[in-house]
Amino acid sequence: MNLKTTIAFFFFFAFSNANLFSQSYISPNYALKSHETLELLKVELTPSKTILHLSIENRIEGGTFCADRNIYLLDPEGKKFELKKSLGIPTCPDSYKFKSIGEKLQFTLEFPPFKPGTKWIDIIEDCNNNCFSFYGVTLDADLNKKLNEAFAFASKGIPADNMILFKTILDNIDSQNLGIEGLLYINIINAALEDGDKVNAMVWYKRLSTSNAPRATQYIKHLNDKGIKY
């Protein structure tokens, strides 16, 4: 093997390895978010950084938005990854002033890389007022596909069938300590209530409250805020 061939092989190998550990998730599923019009468009995982692509829509006259310096990601083990760079959005106390109702602002946030195989993350803005968060962002292509199919079916299905659908997914992932578990519990409880089955809604509410699902107390609070409490 001559020098030119060796160099070419090295770059091909390096490029292949980089691609192996670089992944993108378009509109990944998540369990809960804080702002109704804030959307997570894409998550990019590379060997050198984690990039979040987000968008927020203005709903009020004279609306403003900014990113606090204290934004971080949490992996399933509770390790914190602090914000390194933000693009397309001012850092508080500076803020972006929307020009009209309905205007959308797209921006990116960059963080250190996660270890390969990380299945989910939380996104948390640690500030004093109107902070944003996404809990249980799913970084698993197969699970995201199954969830997308389930939500599409549920939007056209009947509540009793939807309960079975979401219960089946929950049974399959219950032992994996995934951040999306809370959302499945919520959908089962909502489907039971839509079906007029308050007994099953109470049973699944109790299961959630005593489960080991990550951030179970946050999901209970979410249900309580909507008037669902047993």
C-alpha cells in the first residue's frame, strides 16, 4: 500500500467513524414542555457537540424572547451539560423584539457531546421568570417512529383502543427508565377519561404516582394543573 492510498484510507476511516457517531433527530418526541409555541425542530449529536434547533412563535403584541446563560441538558444519569453557544437569539437580559403576532424565531443552542447510545435528555433553562424546558426528549429513532405512528393512529382512533395502544408501548419500555414514560401514562389516563372510565383513569394515575418513571412528580403536577387528581 503506497502513501497516497494509506492517506486516502485514513481519511475514509475517520470520515466513516465521524458519521457513525453523528446522528440527527427531526422533531423528536418529548414528554412535557413549558412553552406552548416553543418547538424542538432537531437534535444533532456529533462527537464534538450537541446542537439543538428550536423555534418559537410570538402570540402577543410587543412580545420578546431571550435565552438565559443558565441553560443545560441532563442525561439519564443526571449529568449536566452546560450551554456553550447560542446562535440566532440574544442572551438575557438582551432580548429579541418580535415585529408582529405570529412571527417565528428560529435559533440554535450548542452543548458538549453526549456519550454514544444516550437514549433521552432533558432541556432546562434555569432562570427566574418564564423559563423554558423540555422533559424526556427521545433520542431513539425506532422509538420515535413507533411513537409517531401511535400518535397518528390515536388522533383518529377511539379512546378504548388508544388506551391499549399506549399501554402496549409502555409495557415494552417500562424497564428501560426512559424519559418518555410519563407521556405514555398521561395519554393512557386521558384516553380513559375520554372513554368515561374514571376507574381506569384513577388506577393509572396511582400507578404513575408510585412508578419509577423519570420526573413522575412533574407529570402528576401536570395532571393536577388540568384538574385531574385522585
